[in-house]
Amino acid sequence: MCAKRILFLFVDGVGLGDDDPEHNPFAAAHLPTMTRLTNGKRWLRGIGRETNAQAAFVPTDPRLGVAGRPQSGTSQAAILTGVNVPQRVGEHYGPKPNAPTRAILDEDNFFMRVRRAGKRAALLDAYPPSLLASIARGKTLPSSIQHAALASGQALFDADALRRREALTAEWTGQEWHSHLKLTDTPLYTPQEAGQLLVELSRRYDFAMHSHWLTDYVGHRGTLAQGVAFLERLDGVLAGILSLWQPDEGLVILTSDHGNLEALDMRHHTENDVPTLIIGADAAAFAEGIRALTDFVPRMADYLGV
């Protein structure tokens, strides 16, 4: 593979569940872009691997041979290190990374690896002032994804970066910053516009990542309607990405850390496979090496030449 660019979309807490429109938003939502990319099939249990000229789809193992329900802290670290972190620390642990997980992230993670190779890497999320202040005071522990970016030397993007269109909010459109945080001087985007901005921002870097977490929140305590709304928003973001992304400029990769949203009758993480979607001319070749969360780093390192 030749070295190109990667735009990595992380969507927290989504797995491949039952065809149950009463409890699984993936079975109820209108998702034309997502289903088109998987040959007309919904993202449900049993979908299997799907490949076409535009994309490849791989049900991906988040369990990693460790008993229990996968958790965000260790699973996100596995995605960004290629290490079987749950096995190394002896359990699935989360939501935030414990000390052994943080030590693994500090030793090596993909943000660090890209930067050590003289290339550019960034976490594209902007965070509100209250959260950044809480992290700075040590009151709030960063997530594994945030910790990895910080360990590489990146300062997390703030509201000013958001206003300069250098980053996006976690929920893509910025709507929740207006409705919940009352930060009404920050940009608002349609889902399609947010997807297009992600592409534009990713072109500044060799590896750009964006992390969304509200799908996991809905899985724990939200409603089916909220789950449907966020998935339909994600579908619009992907439509926006596809409107600008050139197949030969690299790969768009979407995956998750564990299941949750797909089983709203349970209210806790599942042991289901998670979806991995890969977009780009090299998608099928890249997907051949993906089976578990630990497979992303070696494949991406080869792809970017790091």
C-alpha cells in the first residue's frame, strides 16, 4: 500500500445487534448512506463482511479473548495501540483508563507513532471550557482517546478552535453546545456540512481522528428516538464526507469500542461485534487484515509508512 491519509471516525458504544426496531435504533432508523455502503444491508447481527467499489465493512471483535463486557477505557486503548490492553491489564476496564492502561498509552500510541515519523496527527474534537478546566485541575480524567492525543504532545482543541473552524464538537453539528451548554456563539452545521468540514480538516494531517460519545450515552440512559436521531445524523455526516472525499486520497475508517446502543432493553454494554466501515480505493485491501480492535494500528502503520 502507498502512504496516504486516514480520517478515523470513532463512534462510542455501537454494536451489531438484533433486527428489533423496538430496541435497536439500527433496525429503526432511516440510514440510506450507511446501508448503501453495505450493499443494501442494515448494520445488524449476521451482516458479515461486505465489499464494493466504494467501501468495505467488517464485523469486528471487541472482546479480545477476555471474559466480560468490553469497556471504553481498555477498548479505546486497544484501538490506538494495537496492544490487547484488556488482556495485558487483566480485565475490561472503563469508562476511563486506569493507571496500567494509561501507562500503555504513554509508552506508545498511534498519535505518537505518526508524529515520531515526522507526519501530522490530530484529534479533531473541540471541548468546552468547563471540561478542559476540569482536566487541567486533575478533577476529570481524560478518556483513552484524549489521553493518547495528549501523550503525543497535542493540546486538546478548545472553543476558540471551534470558532475558527479548526475542530468540530463531539456530536458533529454543534447543536448540543447551543441547547445544553448555552455557548450560542459557536458554529452550527448540518450533518452534511459537518462531514464536509471533517474532510477539509483531515487534509491538514496524515492521521486525523474524531471521537463521538453520545451514542454510548443514549445506550445507557436515552430513548429509541434519541438513538435513531443520532444514527440519522451520523448517516448525514457520512453523506457529507462522501461528497468531498476522493477515493484515491486515502481511507476513512469508522469503528467503535463496544456494543451498547443496539440493545436499548439492556442499558449496559454488550459483547456483540462492533461495525467497522472503511471507505476509499484501498478499502478492500485494508479490510483483509481487520478482525479485532487490535488490528487497526498495524494496518494503519503499514498504510502510512510509520
